[in-house]
Amino acid sequence: MQVSTSLKVLFARLPFITVDDLDSLDFVRMALMLARRSLNVHWELADIERSTQITMRTLDLKVTKRVEDSDGIISLTLVHPDGRELPKWKPGAHIDLHVGEFNHQYSLSSDCEDRSCYRVGVLREPAGRGDSAAVHDLLVDDSAITDSEHYLSIPGGIGITPILATIKEAERTTKDWALLCGGRSRNSMAFLKELESYGDRAKLVPQDELGHLDLDSALAEVEHVTLIYYCAREGLLQAVEAKSAHWPKGSLRLKRFTPKVIERTGDDQPFEVEFTESDKTVTMGATSPSSIPPRVKAST
């Protein structure tokens, strides 16, 4: 039990370790149980480097190809609207597909070496929760995965800049939208005249005149067909997340100025990893060591 718990902690703290062969585990026979002597793994140094530079959140993709593969099953090829490469993945991975109010996991079935697209297969399940039916009925070629009937944007200060593109896209596609925009003062609010041209759909709230944004009223009633786009400093982001906690999962689309601060209940505790082939022991703390052999046999 202690060994199992230790491994769970190890893989949680070091997600770049991959087990080589689960069938070739080396056990020591003890009185009441089998104890694992060692476990062959390899260490993806490139993944470690990428993790320090990239934080992936929700991706807004579009359907570039829909195929009726068989009775009740469609396959969707998804790409980035700007043609960018998609995040690297490994066989067995899945994605969460958000379509309107629905959210469901689907396994990736494309080539993991081809980062230009993802492909998923979706079986229509008439007795399901409606996720698969929404995918079948709503997604066709050139559909946006995050398409919704209504958009609510809540930017603060300069956070209005990425939201403007969302508004223009909603206007172009005749989607319903509303804006609740805050700022320190009217003089400090960017693109003020452009926003005022939208009339009542853009509610502007300069703090020195009207106080803080009324998030309680804006987010009190759940709207299942609404996506919330918000971009601001951490205080407003946390407030929006807290006030919308009762909304369906997948309703929020955010952009941060800085990485999210992780609140910890206690300090990280160091632990040791023994590399038997190199006869080295490394103490792992809050930061990983800079040089570790790319292929090791870690003793447990």
C-alpha cells in the first residue's frame, strides 16, 4: 500500500515519467504481499522544458471535415482556425468537447505525430444526456466548436482588447451578445467610443462613477446556451469564477494577464529518487534538477 501511494505521488509530481513495460516489473516476495523492487521508466526531458513555457487551457477549434463513418457514427477533424499546430498528445489521450451547454470526453483517433489536426469519432446515443446528439446535429464543416447562441463578455481595463474580436465575430454571425465592462474611470477605459456605439448591449461601468461590476446580478441566473468570455486582472477573474460556480462546466472562456496563482494548503515536501543504473540519488523539491539521465531505472 505504501509503495502504491508513493508511486501515485511520484507520477503526480513528475508527470513526464513514462513506464516502459508494466509486464516486466521486478517484485520481492514478502510474507504477506509482493513488493515492487524496481520499475523501468524513461524521462521526457523535452516535455519538461515545454511545460515551463506553455500552459494549455481551452482551445477554440473548428470542424474542417465531417464524415458519416457508419450508421450512427460520425468522425470530426478539428483544426485551429489560424492553422496553428495543436498540442502534442500520446496514444490513448482524449479531449473534452464543448458544444453549447454540453461537454463530453472523446478519444483522439488521429495520428499523434500529425499536430495539424485532431480527429474524434462520435456515436449518437439516443438515450444519452444529449451530448452526442448535439455534436451530430450542430457540428458540420466549418463549425466552431465553441459556437453558442449567446455570449456574455466581462472584461476589466485593458482586458477589453481580446474581447473586441469576440464581439465583432458575434456581430458578423448575428449571434446574441452582451458586454459588462469595468474600468477605473471613463477616461482610462480603452475603445470607449467604439463600445458606446453598440448601445445598451455594452454596459460600461467606470468604478469612480458607478462602483464595481454587479456580478451577482449578471451571473445569478444560469443561461445554459451562454458562454462567458472574460479577461482581467486576477481579482476580477477570481470573482467571475466564484460568482459563476453554479453554471455548467465549460461555460467560462478566460484570458489571463499572468499565470494563475496556485493556492497551496501546505509547503511542498522534498523526496528522493534513486537512479540505480547511474547509482545516483536526487532530491526532488519545488523545482526539478537541471540534469537527469533521459533513460533511467528508478528504484522504489
